[in-house]
Amino acid sequence: KFDECVTNILLSQEDADYLISGRLEYGMKRVPKLGFMYLSAVLEKLGIDTAMKDQTLESFTLDMLLDELQKNDYLFVGFYSATALRKKVIHYIKAIKAENSNIPVIVGGPGFYSAPDYLNAGCDIICKGEGEKTILEIVEYLQKKRPITEVKGISYKIDGRIMNTPAQELIENLDELPMPKRSLDKSLTDYYDFHIFNMRTPYTTMITSRGCPYVCTYCTSTNVGVNRIRLRSPENVISEIAYCVEELGIRYIGFRDD
């Protein structure tokens, strides 16, 4: 039962529309959704509850998602976007808005380049780039504590026109971020990457930095990180490793730096 005094937010990761490397390859790897885990940690630090649903782990249908949104009072529902997810996320947005037009829908992730497609489907806000600062400003907007024009790093529609706000500042001191919210339930043991020789579970992922100084044409990192790298301190990284091992029983960590 949700605490009625706390705002609740649903973050949802959908399964891909198509698989570039095939179903067998896809079945070899289930990676924790580190972006959602960071957003949840930032929100819950302020006393805001979040619920994360990962379709790569639990086979929830669109009807199941609609039913959950109907039964629970969420402040908004958020989706991760990428090229392989675009068609499906748009389908979900349209269905949610047809069922309940009042619940805000937010889309983030590397697929933000398709902002017009998501906004035209009924999405309320597109978060562009790093999300930890922006998500807090979006919450303040939804709680009527700031106008949408003062939320940085987003796109939205007004009177049929797509509006873009100034870019959000990058987080310079990554040590200020809370540790990602990693679940203690069964899902923690359901992530794996069997491309790794002698893979052991429980498995999780981690980053020690953000950004990249290179400009590879196939990568979105350069558009988010402005061609430079920001580092966490060794002490900060070691403290997260210690927590994962000692408190969560993690036996393998995959580093996902850009």
C-alpha cells in the first residue's frame, strides 16, 4: 500500500520493438537500468517514492500497466526511449492518454532526438540529456511550484507548438549523486551478462565517470556530455563497491562508462 503522504512515480522500461542481434543474443544479457536507478535515488532522497517496472524481467502487458495506473495515484509515468523502443513507447503513450488524459507522461533517454514524435503522440515532457537535476525541476512543475518555462533541458508542446527550454547544466561533482537505488528483491538476481566468462550472480552495473572526449558518429554521449569526461573520486567509487558487496551480496560488477 502506498503512503498517501508521499508522491509516487512510475518509471517504466519497455522491451524492444526489434532486436539488432537476434533473440538468442538478447537472452544472453539482462542489464540493470542504471539511469532509472539514479533517478529513483535522487527522488527518494527527497521523500518521493518511485516504482520501477522492467519488461526485460517481468512480462507485463500494456493492459497490466494501464490497470496499475488506474489503481494508483502516480504523479507521472516515465519511459526510457531509444531507437529500438520508439514505436512501442509511442503506442504505450497513446494508450495511456486514451485511458487517462490527466496523468503526465515523460520520456527520457537517448531517443530524445525523436521528441516531436513522442510529443505528437501525447507525451507531455521530453527530458533531454542528464536527468537528475531536470527530474527534480519537473516534479516541482507538476507540484505547481515552478512554471514549465523554468524547467531546463526539456521539450514540450503548447498551443500545438513544440517549445525547447535552455539546456540543463551538467553535474560537475558526480560524488554529490546518491548511489543508484538497487532492489533487494528477487530482481537483483535476475540480471546477468553471460558474454562474461565465469559470470556470477548477483550481478550489477556501475559507472565511475560520465562523458567521453571522442565524437563517434554512432554514439549519443558526445551530445550529452559536451565532449569531456567527468570523474567520480576513487573513494566514492570504492564506497559503492563496498555497499554492493557487503550489503547486497553482489558477486560481479560490470563498469559501463562511456
